[in-house]
Amino acid sequence: MLEGVWAHLVYLKDIQVKIDSEFSIIKKYLTGIGASYLKQNGIKLSVGDDCAVIAAKSKLLISTDTSVEGVHFLKSMQPDLIAYRAVAIALSDIAAMGGIPIAYNLSLTIPRANSTWMSVFKKGLQKISKEYQIVLTGGDLCKGSLQISVTVLGKPGKKILLRSGAKKGDILCVSDELGKAYIGFKQFKTSKMINQKTRPYLFPKAQINYGKVISSYATSAIDISDGLIQDLSHLIDRSQIGCTIDLLKVPVISSKFFKQCLEFGDDYQLLYTVPPKRLASLKRSLKSINKKCHTIGVMNGKKLEILNNSFQSLKGWNHFS
Amino acid sequence: MLEGVWAHLVYLKDIQVKIDSEFSIIKKYLTGIGASYLKQNGIKLSVGDDCAVIAAKSKLLISTDTSVEGVHFLKSMQPDLIAYRAVAIALSDIAAMGGIPIAYNLSLTIPRANSTWMSVFKKGLQKISKEYQIVLTGGDLCKGSLQISVTVLGKPGKKILLRSGAKKGDILCVSDELGKAYIGFKQFKTSKMINQKTRPYLFPKAQINYGKVISSYATSAIDISDGLIQDLSHLIDRSQIGCTIDLLKVPVISSKFFKQCLEFGDDYQLLYTVPPKRLASLKRSLKSINKKCHTIGVMNGKKLEILNNSFQSLKGWNHFS
């Protein structure tokens, strides 16, 4: 149909064998994932038609996150790790709104189709679908440099947590220690091993249960993907209220790599604000899921003030700005 | 934080200037698009938080389509054309279900951020958002080789049209002439001009109004993106019923390029089935939106039979299979 090398490059999709292979790959490796959760999540129709159909009874949360090889994940990572991580990172946005994920669409761009690669990739999708009880509802498969774009859908928890809801006097909290992803990344870079230390980087957890609990108490929330101060600055911007944060109170996994623990992000812990009078009951509720709340600051003033800070600059903040 | 060239490549996102530029690009070029349609489409929260929030009263349709440079669009295309085309193609899946689009998320991967490129890209998004009255509700911006992944959301029309609903005796119809995209592509390749001939390729129309009308009559539908016979084969597969199609009845823009008109796809016309007794009223309804229904076959038997066919093979079908 098309002439010349140029046309061949532009319309690869029009070569029958490619088309066949695209359809058969989708059928074999990207269909039926999370099918056990169709009913409980109100998914009326999944992969296989022009659209998926979702029975949404209330409001629906939606977010898209893209992971690019060499930027968001290491070239050396196995396809199941790549799949797991790409979905987990997207799910974290649902956690940050206090929501419960129900489904995801996945767009996968790969340089070439390879059945071994695809079957390992599928394992990663199955693992995360099971862990969060979510259905793969659709997507696309393309030829190109490796990247994965994930769109997650969720239903709200008790309340939808926005970045913009922090009020003067609210206590700034973080869900857990920071820096596990950094230490894991450092280790994996050299060892290429999956172990206790590298796991937090390779298999980040979206804090869904944590988000669900705090959705009854918090006034605002964000997930820490770009580093504590960077993400705090979004919360400050959107809420139009300053913050005094005490670095000595920030829980980190390694005091030796304190700065990196703050800056690396990728821990996907939640950063949120709570009115002081709600703090005690929040702590009790968190105890029931074996979690803690770490209070690290207070919302006040017009800008960010960092106490006990020995750094001239921190990602998201500059001493001279 | 990270040492060496390798680490630099892997964690580009951790360089402050990159982060700032990502946020400022999103703010400047990817925020507020389609904001006039927030209320009418039930969008409670758009770009700027961890998720968008959609008030879904009924069922929701969702579909993802990715466009890769050099595969789905020409390298020579301007960014506004790329943006428009990427969203239109995704919207076509909503049309194929008889639905009405309300919003879309967009993941854009670009080799480098460039304000001229981004402002022209934004124009394409604004054009299509206005045309279909849809809101850009979120997305992601990454560094990498150029590609755009679009997830569209829609509400159902009168009935949700599936690929699987065709019944024995139903009439196979197509919404309009095929081949305009092929002729447009051929012209644009050499002329690089936007004119009457190239427009159908550059600005494909998602057949939303057409889909809405047929959603009261049709038993199944699919959009023609991969070529008539290829997409018909999906309808046959999913409906578990054969089809006799008469090629002489298929409306095409050029008899000289008959085969290409059938095979090229990219016209995004609708292929659908209607019970014979509903045909007359369907035609009357289509007349009210100045559209026609072209009857090209009938659903019967167990496989695909092609009448008046002079080709040994056609994309999606082989004489010897």
C-alpha cells in the first residue's frame, strides 16, 4: 500500500503481521488481569471492546502517571518490576486523595514484542492487581522506546483529600520514615538483587489503607514522590498558607544520608495536615491498622520556614529565595 | 545526590531545574483547557491536584489510545496537528460505543521542553476541546521520545454499543465514504499543506453525533481505524456470527485507490449492525443530522464472505485462510 522506506516507518501499524501480533499480544498478556475484582469494583466491561464500562455510583477519581525507561526506572530492571512500579506510582495518587482504587488502563510502548518479556511483564501486573484488587480495564500497545503510561481510577473514601485544604494551625504529618526508596535504589544499582533493602524501591507501596483512614480526619494531603520539601511546597501553594517544619522531627531511615532521604522522593509516603483537636483520634484510628502519624510541623505564616536546617538549599526550597 | 553520567540519566527528574520546568510547563500549557465545560460535564476537580474528580451519575466509558511519532503520525506534522489528532483518535472509541465524551487525561513525552512547541501544541488541544466540549482533566509530562497517550472518558448514549451484539440477519452499515484519510495522507506527505484534501487525515472527526443517533438502533458497532475488513473481523469475532459483505456497495472516495481506501483505516468512520426492521427509522433519524447510512452487507453464516472481490488478500482477510 505504501511505497518506500519512509512510508514503511510511518505506517508500521499497517503491516498485517504487526497488527496480528498486536492483537494476539493484547489477548495473551493483557487480558483478564484482575478479572476476579470485576464485580466488586463495578466494572461492567473490561479489555476487548472500544471502551471499558464502569458503573460509577458516586464520584470517581482519575489520575495518569507515565514511567519512561532511563528516567523513571532503571534499564536493568526486569519487566515484572517495571510493570509493578509503574502501576504502584500511579496508585499513589489515589492514596493521596484518600481514595480506593478500582481499575487501571495501561499504555505500553515497547521496542519489539517478545513473548518472554511480555509474560514476565504480565506477572508484575498480576501481582499488583491482586495486591490492590484492581482490574486492568484497557489500554494500548505500541512500538517505540520503552515507556508505560498508567491511568488509575478510584472511588473516594470518607472525604476527598485535596492539596488545597490546609488551614492555619493544622499539624503537618507524614505517614512513615523517608529514605527507604533511596537506600533501596543505591543498593539495587550495584547489587541488582531483590532483598529487604531494595524492596522499598522496587515495590513501592501506595498508601491506600493509610489514605482511607486519614480521609476522615485530614484537611489536605499529597503523596511524596518528588521529595519532602518539593511536595510540601505544592501543598503550601495550593492551600495558600505557610508552614513551619522541623527537620529534627522528620523520621528518616538513615541519618548519614539525611539530605538524600528528604530529597529523593519515591517513597510514596503521605504528607498531610490535621486540625490539632483531631490528632488524638486520628492516632487511635491509625493504631488499628498498625500505623503511626509523625508530626513534623505546623501550618502558619505566609511561607515555608525550616527549623533545624543545616543545608543551604533543599530540593524545592532555596535559602536565598 | 547522584554520582556519574549514568545516575544523571536515570534521575533527571531529580534535578531541580527540570522539576521547576515540568511544573511551570503544566501550569502554562496544560491547565484550564476546556474549562468552560467543567460544569456541564460534571467535572468537580481538574488539573492541579493528585487526581481529577468526576461526578459520574451513570455508567462511564473509558478508553486509552497512544500515538507515537513515526508510527501514528508524521515527524513533519506541526504540534497542534499532533495534539488534535491524538485526542480525536481516542475520542473515536467513545463514538464507537455510542457515547458522549466529557473529559480526557493526556500523557505527553517530549525530547525537550520548548515554549514555542508547547504553545502550538496547546492550540491543538484547545481546538479539539472546544469542538467536542471536553475538559483536559489531568495527565503527565515526561522527557523521552515524542509520544502522546490519551485516556478519554465519556457517558453512554441511549444504549452502549458493543462489538459483540450483532445478530443473524442484521444489516452491516458504514457511516460514510472510506479513503479520505488515505488520500489526505498521500497529499500531505508531498505537499505538507493543510487544505480540503489533507484535512480528513490531519483532523479526523470522531463520529460522536452519528454514534449518539445509532445508539438507539444498532446492535453492535466499532470504529474503522485499522481498515474495513480488519475491523469487521473484530466485530465478527466478538459477535460470534459470520458476515457477507459486498465490496461493490462499500462507498469509497477513489475507485483508483479502492484497495487503499479499504485498508488504510484512519477514517474513523463507524461500522455497525442494525436489525432490518429498524433500518427505515434509523435512516430518518440520521437525515436529521444530515447523515446517511450505507448498507454494505448482512450478518450470517459462520465466517466472512466477500462478494465482488478481486483481491487475493485484504488486510484482515486472506483468500486462502
